[in-house]
Amino acid sequence: MIIYYSSTSQEKIFNNETKLQRVYGELTKVIKQRLFDLDAANCLEYMKTVAGRIEELTGDLEEHFSLRLSRSKRLIFRPANEPIPRKEDSGLDWTKITEITIIKIEDYHGS
């Protein structure tokens, strides 16, 4: 899959292990693994088969996904394909999502 980042500064953090360690500490190893998994996937559907829970989000984050990093931390991203691939029922077609943009890492529990 092709991975983009929502900002240049974010890309610099995610692509530099020292910076990643400084910002995310103990999550560094799992973040690197999830990025490796995403990079190796030929489409988003593949991510259902690897470690970590992936979910399609709703509400304000409709058309976004979360990928579990820890008990409370999630990697938030969205499809970058233009147009966003859809099934006949208008749901997102995970088998045709081949590009994503990393948005942020979020703490679902607010701590």
C-alpha cells in the first residue's frame, strides 16, 4: 500500500526511528510494525489478517480507520485513493483501498 502523511513534520517523525522513539516511546516498536504491515499490504482488506484490530470509524471520522497500537492508542488514517473506492451499497471497498494518509495517533481513553 502507498502511505502518505498529513504533514511533512509527521512524515519526518514516522520515518526516523530516533524521532519516533522520542515522541512515542514504548509504542515505537508496534508503530514500526503496523507501518511495515500497511506498506506490505496490497490493499486494506489484508490488514484484517494481521495482528492488531482495524476498524472503520463513524461520525466525525467517517471514511477514516483506526488500527490498534495498544490498549488505548490507535493509528488513525483515511483512504487516499481518488475517488475513494466504494461498493454498490456505498460502503468503503477495502479490497480497492491501496493508498492511505496517516492522520494521527489518538488515545481513545484520553490519558
